[in-house]
Amino acid sequence: MEEKRDFGERRGFRGRGGFTPKPVEVGSEYDVDIQETSRRGEGIARIQGLVIFVPNTKTGDHVKIKITRISTRFAEAEVVSQGEAEGGEKAEE
């Protein structure tokens, strides 16, 4: 008897990141440190390895962000507040 495989496994999508759960959710807020700047001038933070693009920030900024969009390989966020924020979740690097 032939073993059935699901479509994702057959097409090689299994474990590729496009279908794995993300460490962030749209609308959630996180405290992050901006680690570098993108080619377009946006700040880049990372939460559990996921790249987060944050406009109007620069390397070294510590900001509280709100996730606005999640893509398969990155997320986008907006700044809620600058500097040391109280409460919220601390980003894991």
C-alpha cells in the first residue's frame, strides 16, 4: 500500500518558513532595539530571528513598536513610543 503525503510535503513547502507560525502578531506591541538600517532607510529590529522593518528609526534606538503587517519573510511595524517603555513584551534576540 502506498503512503499518502500531503500537498505541502510533496511540493517541498514543509519547513520552509512560509507556513510556520511567526513570533509576532498584527496589533501586538513589543520593546525592541534597532540593530541596523535597511537600504530604504528604515530601522531593522529582530524578534526571534524575524526581521521587523520600523520606519523613522535609526541604529541604536530603543523603541516600543506595534506590528502593522506580517509577510512570509519579514514584518512591518510603527513606533508607538521612543526610549524606555513600561509594560509590553520584551523582544527576544
